[in-house]
Amino acid sequence: MHPMSSPAEDPVEVEYFELILPSEIRRVGEVVEAVLQGCAARNTLGSTTRFRLCTVVAEAVANAIAYGNLHDPLRRVLVQVESGPECIRIGVSDEGDGFDPSAVPEPTHDDCHEATRGRGLFMIRHLSADVTFNARGNTIWMTLPRH
């Protein structure tokens, strides 16, 4: 099954779109706005869902640009979105080597308060209903309930 496929959703009611962008951090806001507009086109979004969607997309795309593609504008970031009546699934892929998400410490541990990495992933995990990664560690899939 394609990672973006959601068996619980009727394929007729699910809208799929994708964006490809160069690894330029200034593009994060544009991507967030495009995803937000695409997801709200047929079904309204509540304020909590809008906040969560904007935050997880911004963090995942910024991480792909900074840590995956190392700010190399020749490398691309792929954002895939499935917007259904019950949930929204977002996939963000970079062209980097990947990483082991289980090796990223949570910034809530006492010895990690001064850490400069891991906060974005922490927020993504806590704002999404489900977060998964591909085996290589260069693609993250985030699922958010629509309501």
C-alpha cells in the first residue's frame, strides 16, 4: 500500500496534491499556506486543526531543508497531502541520507533543556495523531484528525 493511502477514507472523498520545492528556508511559509488552502478547499478546518496543520508542516519542511538537504537549493523537498473528510495525511521527503528518529532525545528530559535539536520533532509528535517514518529516515508521514 502506498504510504499516503488511507484505507479508512473513501478514495472519492480524498483530495491528493503535492508540492516540490527547492531547499530554501524562505519557502516554508508559502508551503504552509498552500497546504492550508488545499486542505480547506472542500472541508472547513477548525482553529485547532489549522494551528496543528500549520505547525507540523512548517516544522517538517524546515527540518527537511535544514537537516535533510543541508540548505542545498539544488536538493528538493517533496510535500504530499491527502485531505479527506476525517483526517489529513502529510508526507514530507528530502534528498538527504536520513536519520534514526528514535535516536532524537525529547527536549523535556532534564539533560536536554539546552539542546538545539529535537524540539520540532517533539512538537510534530505531540500535535499529530500519528507519525511514521520510512526505513531510511528521510520521509515523515503525519496524520491529523480533521475535527
